[in-house]
Amino acid sequence: MAEDSVAQDQLRAFIERIERMEEEKAAIAADIKEIYAEAKGNGFDTKILRKIVAIRKQDANERMEQEALLELYMSALGMVAAPSDD
């Protein structure tokens, strides 16, 4: 029975740690939301800010590859001029 008690204590400890992290995550998310609201109040476009944050998280090579694919697809759809062959 002692083993059951140890397992229960471990389980409870894991759950409590997760719950604390979830609370912290919610608080941080609220703080981030406030920052975006402040930026919007100062005339910044929050959609663009979110895109910039996402782009800055990416590896430079990954970003270049995605940008090249985006340009290729947009060109194929006639949304931009085809890339020129210099």
C-alpha cells in the first residue's frame, strides 16, 4: 500500500504543478493581450504585429523558404508579377 500512496502523491504533485503553470500561462496571455491593446491604441495594426512576432520566431532559412513559396504560389495565381530571370 505504501507504493500506492507514493504513486498518488506523485500524481497529485504533477497535477498541481501543471495547474500552477496553466494559471501562469493564463496570466501571461492576459498580459500579452494588454500589450496588443496598447499597441492598437497607439495606431499599430495588431494583425501585422502578430505576423512579425511569428516571423521572428522562425529560423532565417525557414522564413526564406516560406517567402519563396508564397511568392511562387501568388505568381501562379496571378496575384503578383512572375519572378524575373535576371
